[in-house]
Amino acid sequence: MKLFIGLDVSLAKTAVCVVSEHGQIVKEAETESEPEALAHWLDELDGSIAAIGLEAGPLSQWLHRGLTEAGLEAVLMETRQVKGALKAMPIKTDRRDAEGIARLLHLGWFRPVHCKSVSAQETRAVLGARKAIQQNMIALEMSVRGLLRNFGLKVGAISRGKFETRIRELADGNPMLEAATEPMLRARASLRQELADLEKCVRRLAWDDPVCQRLMSMPGIGVVVALTFRAAVDDPARFRSSKRVGPWVGLTPSRNQSGERDVSGGITKAGDVNLRRALCQAATVMMNRGRSTWLRTWGAQLVQRRGRKVAMVALARRIAVILHRIWVDGTTFQSDAAPNPA
């Protein structure tokens, strides 16, 4: 008897539901969210395990890797699709979610998600730490500005290097303001130093990787965008065509059709939000500060026809397609002429 197993993963416990090939619930239980505990529980089942389904999430890739190493057939399921299917249940519990995942697995109505390699996850961890420190430093600067603004002290437009001196000039002579701003300035200085160290680490990772070096041959593609693209795609062979990268990132228009109504909306925003944001930033840099290339000329012509917003999204989508082609072919970006459509 073939068994389809749904796992609803949480931090401490995982709800398990086993469904037979005839759609009947065979067994339900709750185990620890550890690969060894799950593998031991699954080995005690009577029957042949056809597939094990997990909703893609923070712990899912780690559990997927552990179950795969144990010789079990595990598959990651797209979060949006699983969430949309489970909305039909009037009562939401971990047990019911596990049952819903198992039934989706049994019916085959799911979209598998690529489980990223350990190196890709490590790169994403470094990029995530860099982004978190950068955002906290900016939030701290805005807090200092708002604190002084209540007393009519305006910081104004100033460089990062002169920010600390400017704050001390404004707070000079007021003991209360000095006591309030000094700890914040010390915390900002520490965050700035840590951010500089992470920037060096990110640059070293990018320049030591031959794939990132080829990706950075395109104008507007820096170390952060190259590493983000490399870590998100991970395995370029999983795309049968480079044109599939655009919809995967969520940079294609959505569509809602029912009867006589057929509406084309904004982009789908599916996939990795960090990669989508990085590609849009690369498109903005290419249009505003990049050197003249056939790709920038194509984007400028599209701005005149469709407007700047649409052109930026289209340029970001085309950048993603070209980066994937560069990775697969092992070439660099040719800025003098567009590639042959044939």
C-alpha cells in the first residue's frame, strides 16, 4: 500500500498525517521537529512511502535535507498554493493542515519547490545579516533625526561620515540631549563597523566565485546583486529555458479571466522578494548611471513607449533572463550588440 505523508512543521513539534493511495487516513501523530525523530517514526509505518510533503518554510529545507539523506522521498511544496488550498477548511489546526498537505500530495495538485544547497543558504545568511544591520543602522539614524527635530534642530542632508559630528554639534550645550544621543551614536558606530566588515566579506565571496565574476560583467550588476541571483537560482539547470526565470521571480503580469472578463494586472510578485528587489535596483542603476549599452538603449526606447515604471520592470525581467543565459553558457555580457534572436 502506497502512503502519502503530510508534515505541518512548527518550531518544536511537527504534525504528521498519513493518507493511503485510496484517500483514507491511516495514521495521525505529532513528533519532534528533528530529522532523526521524523525518520525513525516514518520507518515504523506499514507500507511503501510514495512521497513526503512539507510546506516550504524556515525549517523545511533543513528537514527536507535530513529526510532525503535518510533515503526518504521528500518534496517541498509551494507556500502560496498550499495556503490557498488550506483556506477551504473552516477550522484551522496543525492536524488539519497536515491532512490537507497529505491530500494535496495524494492528488498531485501542488508545485514542487527547489531545495537550495547548503552553500546557497550560507550565502543568503550572510546577505540577510548584511541587510539586517544596514536597516537597523538606518532606523537608528532616523530615530536620532526625529529626536532632535522635536527641539527644532534639523540635521539636513549630510553624508554618513559627517553624521556623527553634525549630531554632536546640534546637541552641544544641552546635557539632556547629549545623554540621549551619545548611546545612539555609539550603537550606530558599532553597527557601521560591523556593516563594513560584512561588506568586505560579501565582496570577497563575489570576487572568489567565477560565476559571480561573469554576472558582474553586466553594467549595474554589483556584488550584492550577483550573489543574490546566484544564491536564489542555485542550480541553473532546473530551468528548461532562460525565459522561465522572469515568471519564477514574479516579474510577469498577472491575469484574471472569468467568462467575458479578462484583466491583466500588475506583476505577480511570486518567488524570492529579495531577488526581485535586487533586479529592480539593478535596472534602475543601469538606466540612470550605467554606461551606454544595447540593453540600456532598449530600456530607454521602452520608457518612451510604455512609461518609466513598466520599462523598469521589463528591464529587470530581461536582466534576469540574460544573467541566467550568461551562467549557463559560461560567457560574459556583450555591451556592443544585442544577441541574435535566432
